[in-house]
Amino acid sequence: MNQNSKSTKQFAVALAAVLGGVALGSFIVIRRDEPGRSQRPLPIPSGPGKDAQRGDSWTNDMVWIRGGIFWMGSADGSPDEQPAHEVTVDGFWMDQTEVTNDQFEKFVRATGYVTVAGRKPDPKDFPGASPEMLVPGSVVFKPPPGEVSLDNHYIWWKWTPGADWRHPEGADSDIKGREKHPVVHVCWYDAMAYAEWAGKRLPTEAEWEYASRGGLDRKPYVWGEAQTPNGRWQANIWQGRFPNENTQADGFRGTAPVASFPPNGYGLYDMAGNVWEWCNDWYRPDYYASSPTKNPKGPTESFDPNEPGVPKKVLRGGSYLCSDLYCTGYRPSARMKSSPDTGLSHTGFRCVKDGPPPR
Ligand SMILES: [Ca+2]
Ligand SMILES: [Ca+2]
């Protein structure tokens, strides 16, 4: 375990999504060199917290997830999903949908918060980087025109100056008409800042998986056994040969408005696909072998053998970039990980909240 090891002194973009032996290009790390930087919290603006809900029920747009016991992980999934093990979680409230652009806009207006993607990088953090790189920006998915090898993610992930949550494809783009789409290009620190302002928190990985299964026991999908019951897609993923052929058989090329597909058994939308969702936990591939059976909160330290020096947080649920042909990221047991200061064009989140159950 090496939480504070030295990482590359320049922008680094590294593929970290290898599920089922196939590089999916669905996950990238942009890291800045500063030992331990990823574990240092960014300043979170003081917000109205609980008062954010003043005048409304604070459980508006949330559903109560009754506590219970479930099989977490998968007996035949990726090694980091194993072993499948029984876990008990206490009840909690959860946002019915991913946080939307509209909701994030309210937070930004109230606090003046600037996401990490919107901040100008400090040259001290990036010795050797060219000045044109040291501008606010993010990494954007840009599909190539033809078939390409899946082992070179640089072909479809492009560092894009000016890209952030308001400009998902770069400086010239906007979110007009996408108010109900999930916010993207938000990193874990951004999600934490929003959650704190809203008087909520990010789910643990166990809470997220328990909720995503919607009461179904050890099923491969959050809706059950079959990928497309009655021939209908149940989630916004990618149909066709990634990354150049997107048949949009599910009706959406990129993000979809939240709740465009049926909810799971707990009334939660888009627990599969649309955008990846940040969890609170650090990532370790071997965590399940020794995790607590009751309310596990993740390991105390992160470790990703693909990038040993980069601490990473867990993401769940897959995204619109998960191909039906070879991506399994939208299964409820699938695990993803990313540096907490990295948000991409398919990275979002939803919040949970502790509290009494509904009367
Ligand atoms: Ca789609
Ligand atoms: Ca999702």
C-alpha cells in the first residue's frame, strides 16, 4: 500500500477500466503531482446545509431504503467483485435520480462553488507542462470516425480546455436543453461539496449496491435476469461497437434526462447506466475478502494495482459509454475507481441521507 508515493510530474491520463479483460476506455485519471494531494479535502463552501431544504420536505425526491441483508459482489464477476458475501446495511434515504444540471446549478448559484475542472491548474503542481495545458478543462469523450483498437484510450478521450459541467463537450458547448440531464465533469471533491451543502452525504459502496439491486437477490442486472426483457433496453448504455459505432438502440447517444428508463424495485432511476456515480469509499480490489459484514465503509487506504501510487474512490453503475458487447460496468456488482480529483464527461453522482424512516 502506497498512498503517498510520488506520481508523475505532469498531466497523466491513464486507462484504468479493464473489466472482463477488455479495456473499455470508460475511465480516466488526470493526476497532478503532489503526494497525498488526492486525499486532502478541498475547501467546501459553507452552505445552507439542512436549511437547503427549508420550506420543503427534506426527503423530497428521495426514497427510503429500508435496511436489510444482501449478497454483495458476484461469484463470477471480475476478481474485485469477489467473493460474493452477505452484508447488512441500515436504512437510509437516497436520491431517486442522479443529481441533475438544474440541481447542481442551484448549488453553484448559492455558494459560488467552482468545480475542480473549472479551476486553473497551478503551474507548481505541473512542472514541465506546457502553458496551453494549464487552463481549466476536463477530459471529453470524442468518438473516432472508424474502428480502432480498444487498447488505446487516448484515441477517444481528449483533454479539452474549457470543458466542465456547464460545457460538457468543451468551451463552445452548453447545457441548454439538458437541465434534467445528470451533471457531469464533477469529481469526488465536487460531489462532496454539493452533498455537504445539501445536508446529505455520498453513499457507501455497500449502500449503493444494496440500493441498486432493488430487493432482487443476486441478479446480474438491477432489473433482473435478462439484459433486454421483452426486447427493451432498461438503461442508457452504449449499443454497438465502442467507440465509433453507437446505434442508440436505447434512444440516447449521450446522457439521457434522468428517469428516462423504468425505476428499479426501490423506485430508484438510472442505477444502471447514464452516468457513473461516486461513492464515499476508497477503492481496493481485495476489500471484499475482509470487509465488515455490517455497514462496511470501505478500506482506510486505497490501492489500485493498475496505478499503485494513485489513491482512488469508488464509482458505480456504469454509463452511456458502456457497450452492450463487452462492457459489464452497468451490472450492480461492477466496481470502478478513479482519482477523487478527476471528473469526466460520464461522471456524476447522487446523494443519500440518514434520518428516520417515513411514518
Ligand atoms: Ca445510449
Ligand atoms: Ca447512473
